[in-house]
Amino acid sequence: MGFFRGLECHLCGTKFPGEALFVCDQCLGPLEATYDYDLIKTTLTRELIASRPLNLWRYREL
């Protein structure tokens, strides 16, 4: 997961490293994965994704 940045609280925006947390320790809001979209744009294209088999691994970088 080279593009994975970490986790961010959906409610308050507090950021966490990518460890096994499920809720924000500040407000108990749900955590969502965050990605480095600028880096993704430089390496992953729609054409590359479209050329892959139609399964979950099509989006493996994400």
C-alpha cells in the first residue's frame, strides 16, 4: 500500500498513523483511510486500471 497515508477521523479531522484503530480517541468518530492522491496521479492511470481483470485486485494500489 504505497499510497496509503494513514487514518483520519470523519468527524473532527484528527489524523492517525495506519495502525489498527477503529474510532477517533478525541471524539469517537469513525476513521477513514487517507491516500496520497498527488502521488497516485503520477503513477496510476484510468487506462492501466481498465486494462486489468474485473476483480478486486484491479484497484490494488488503493
